[in-house]
Amino acid sequence: MPNSANPDLPNAGGQATPNAQKTKYEITAQAIQYSQKIRQEKTVSRNNYIRYDNISDAYAVYADITDMEGGVPKPLSNPKNAKVSLIKPDGSAIALASGMPSRAEFEKLPSPGYFMLLDPAYPAEWKSAYTHTNPAGKLAGGKYVLSVDVEGDGQPDATQEITVMGAQLSAPAYGQKMQENGFDISWAQFGKTSDFIYRISFGQGFAGLDDYIVADESVPQAKVRAEPTDVGTHLVNFQVESAFLNPKLQDYYMGKYDGKAIVTLAGVKEAQLISFKVGDFCHCDDYFLPKVCNMEELESDPLCQ
């Protein structure tokens, strides 16, 4: 007989009543994009330096599935049976592979720290991971759908729409000279800016990038004002994130959600680093010139004095 005091408790025979929690699997997912157009300098020999372009686009998709049956989180018993994919706006699909990427695949990504979620050195032992990495590509902005068939029977157990911003800075452009009395940082993207969270900063080289002019907040339009304090070669750090928290979570935690699987959290994060210039300054400090100045060149430019 069922436990009449609490119909959600199992009966004496260990069988759950029809009102007990039916959901077995929790799913989280994140798409990550990183783009850089950076002008850098390196030493090739004593007193010999070269400047070069460091340009790359990369993205990765991560998802995990946790088996919650019995109330104890654990990985799937047959993780390779699950089919996880991110369906693009055109209907084509990106299939995620079972497991974390290999060390070689991970190290092809241009900024490992930004993709730390996929670091094979830190797998989560209580869940099953599914990943896809592309060290030379970018997801276009639009509505994507995460599709998860946990048991591999051909029927999705959970789907979730995910908005990819596909943000692209329009100003400053790579190598562009901006006014020292202030300028706009502007960009194009999919979706309304009020729906996302931004972190935007700039500085000379990597210095000052922690001083955000926009810090963990939405903005009313795809443009913010920047007021530099120094001339020279600068770097802009642009980041935008979205996150979806399932509105059915409360029902799920109260045992009122009937689906076999639930996407509890899904999001997208994107970052861009772009080198540019501010104002008029000593040409020897211009990283967009091919080489470092010698003493004669340094003394010939009044801006270098």
C-alpha cells in the first residue's frame, strides 16, 4: 500500500507512487566563443624584436548529463548511448562527442583559460560530459536548439533554445586610430542588448583590462563610451554572456515536473580582444609597425622626446 501520510514517498515494497518524482536526468550546457586580433611583439635574438598579428577565432560546446535517480548524482551507466547536439538556425547539427576533449584538442584552442570548462585535466566525476571544439571557427548569431537523447532511442528527452549573440566589434577595428578625447566602442550582434550581460574594458596592452567601463550589466544599445587617459597602442576586451535558467525548476525541485530529463541551465559566453591605437604618439611605440626603433629613429621623432 502507498504511504498515505505522504503520497510522494515509496511504499513498503520500494515502489514509488505515481506522484513521485519522474525526472531522472539533469542537463547543463554552454557554448563558448573566443576571438582575438592582437598585435604582439617577440624577441628573435638579442636587440632584435619582431611584431606580428595574432589572429584567431574558436568556439566550443559543452554539455553534461547527471543521473539523479535515487537522489544521488552520478554519471550515466552507458554514456556513449546518449546523443547530444546543437542544432543551428539552418537546421544542420553540431554533434557533441562523449567525454572531454583530448589534451591535444584542448591545447589547439587559442585561450585555454577561457575554455577551462573543457579542460580534460578537470573532469567532473559525478556527471557525463559531451563536447565539441573548433579551434578555427565561429558560431553565427541566431537561435540554436540543444537536443539531448539520453538513452539513444532516437527520441529527444530534452530540448532547449539557446541564443547565440555572434557579437562582432565594429569600432575600434583592428589597428584603427581612435580619438584621444574619447570614442565609442560599438558592435553588431543578434538579439537585444538588454537581454545579455556585458563586461567591456580597454587598456595599453593587457594593462588596465580589469578596469571595466561596463561590468556585469546589460546596456541599452550596442554602443558604450570610452574615455582614454593615455595615447598609444591599446587593447579592448569585450565580453558578453547569456544564461537561461529553466522556469520549471521550481516544479522540478518540488517533484511536480514529469519529464524524463530537464535542462536546468544553458548559456553562451563570448569574448573578443582587439588591438587598436589612440591619438598621436611616438611611432616607435606603434605595435603596428613591423619592427622596434633603433636609437637614430627614436631621436628623429619629436613625439618620442
